[in-house]
Amino acid sequence: MTDTFLAASAAVDIAAGVVDRAASRLAEACADGGRISVSKLDEHQVVAYDLAHAAAAVEGSRAMLAYAEHGALESM
């Protein structure tokens, strides 16, 4: 593995941690009696939407890193 690949992998891991913490915080903000409140989630709709995009970007990045492991051409 190249230094670039390792750095990219570390960056994706960090981003995944940020997404996980944000999701936990959003769940706390939207909780009502141990369950998610739809009305509270509606109040945080923009954050939930942006978080979904961030989570998709992290998963897409993980897929690309996995593809890069198939060979030199794929890693470019």
C-alpha cells in the first residue's frame, strides 16, 4: 500500500468517526422517551439531510478504497 492510500484510508476512518458522532448527537437531540420523535427529527431536518449526504460520501469513499486494492490501475 502506498502512503497516499494509507492517508486516504485514515481520512475516511476519521470522517466515519465524525459521521458516527454526529448521528449519535442527532439521535440524542431527537429522542423522546427512548424513541425517536418525528416532530423533533423534523426540527433537525437540515442536519439529518446533511448527515445522510456525509454518510453516503464516507461509504462511497470506502468502496473506492476497496476498489483501489484490486491493482495499480484501479488505484489510480
